Amino acid sequence: MANPAVDNRLQLLIHEGESRMKAMQVIAQGENLALQEAEVPKPNPGPGEVLIQVHAAGVTPTELVWYPTAHTTAGEKREHAIPGHEFSGVIAEVGEGVSGFAAGNAVFGMSDWFIDGATAEYCVTVPASIAVKPSTLTHEQAATVPIGALTAWQGLFTKAKIQAGERVLVQGGSGAVGLFVVQLAKSHGAIVIATSSAENASLVKELGADTVIDYKAERFEDHASQVDVVFDTVGGDTFERSWAVLKQGGRMVTIAASAEGQQEQRVKDSFFIVEPDQQQLVEVGKLLDAGTLKTFIKAVVPFAGAPAAYANEPQLQRGAGKLVVKIS
């Protein structure tokens, strides 16, 4: 029979000299996945890495069911992952060989999907995935930016290669990614058509959309045709119907999980997953500080509220932008 006193002493020996931190971990809850608060070892930065004291982390609810959340890069089973791969915080420590950053720097960025994320007091990343935090933004505001802005940037400029004067249809124009797509496409000289809920239509219009379609009341096909680029953030039926409004030679871009892994060549060609990019983050930061690019917070929840945020609880779903977990 186990001796509780001995077990406790063993745990103390194991943890002796080991710094601990609070983190949210992914756990199975019946047939679904949820988050649970845990105390885990505080990570240490290895060579070429930086340790971030996280102040705020962006929430992407679908991340709980993504492949990297449950697997390593080698395909092995991964359990108790820490989600939240975009963040804003302060560098606590730099590993051997790191240059360009120092402890105390306020930074924002995103990290590799296969490593533990930032819904924790600390996280580890690499310098190439972060940039100096825009000085005009709070940590909570900055945490809404990296994934959404980099996705918009890479989809519009790297993948679709949009040109001034082209017609761009943004499916989900008031979402965490769509808001950036609308702004960046318009600033690049595109004619922007966006779908949105009626409550967010005026905001999407203010951000640069020439036409806003209430997707609940109207069919976008009745207002959009001969489109050069469709940027789809919705997926499903919306994605499938969007092919019909593309002009000959038009380009489809989608980030919808429903498109991942499909074998149809045109779908495979349209899908992409955002990657960290320091230089793009620097450019985005300049636009934010200049006021020519804006970000929006749907709601800020305390650390204890992270499970509700990832569960998409209805009371947190009003408005445009992104949910944020305030860590510190």
C-alpha cells in the first residue's frame, strides 16, 4: 500500500530546485476536449530560444482539435498540450546565442504549433517568431494581432499576390482574420466585398469594405461576381459556393479546417496554414503604430476564464475581433 507521506516527500524531492508555473492544459472531457488549470514546470530557454513572461494570449478555439495539439512533429501522441500560440509579453530570459533581443524587451508574436503555447505564465519561442510590441498597443491588444494579421498578410500578398484594382471577396469580414484581410486588401488598392453579420457591418465598412453583405439575410452570390480573389475564413458550404463567383483565372485562398486534407487539387492549392515571420510582424507593427491598421478585442477574460473562452461560450461571442486571456 502506498504511503502518502513518502509520496509527498518524493514529490518535494522531484520539485526541489524546479520552478513551477500555472498553465492551462488540454484534457479529454467525455467526447470533447476542454482546458484544465495545472501547475507545471516552468520552461527554460535552450540555445537560440527566448523565454517569454506572458501578459496576454490570443484565443483560437479550434486549436484544441488541431493535429499539432495532439501530436508531435514525428507523429507521436501528445497529451496535456498548452494552447494559445499568439501572445504578448516581456522577455524574461534569452538562451545562448540569441542576439537582437534582451531580457525586459516587450514583444509580441506567435510560436510553432507543435510546442506548448502561451496560455500559461511563461512560454518558450525563437527570435524569428517575435517582434518588438507596438508601443501604441496594450499587451491585450497586441495578443490579438500575430495569427490574424500574419494570416491576412500571407494569404493576400504571398499566396494570392493581389494587385491594386482587383476585386477581393472576404468571407467572414468581421472575424479575427477577416478584419485584417479587409484592411490590408483595401490599403493595397483592392475593391473589397465582405460578408458579415448585420451588427458588425458598419465596422467592416469603416475599415474599408466597399460592399458589405449580411450573410444571414442575403446570398453573397447576388452581390459578388467576377471576383479576382476570394479569401475564405468560414469554410463548409460558404467555401464551396465561393468557387462560382471567381472570374476565370481568379484565386481562392482558404484557412478553413474543412479544406485541410482534401484531395481535390483546387482545394489543396487554395489551403494554407499561417507561419511565424518576424519581418512581417515588424511591418504589421509599424502599421499599427501609425494607426493605419487596427485590431479589435471581442472580450478579455482572466486566466481562470480560459476554459470558457475556448468553449466558445455564448456570452463571449458578441462583437468583432478576438478573445484574449489576460495572464499577468
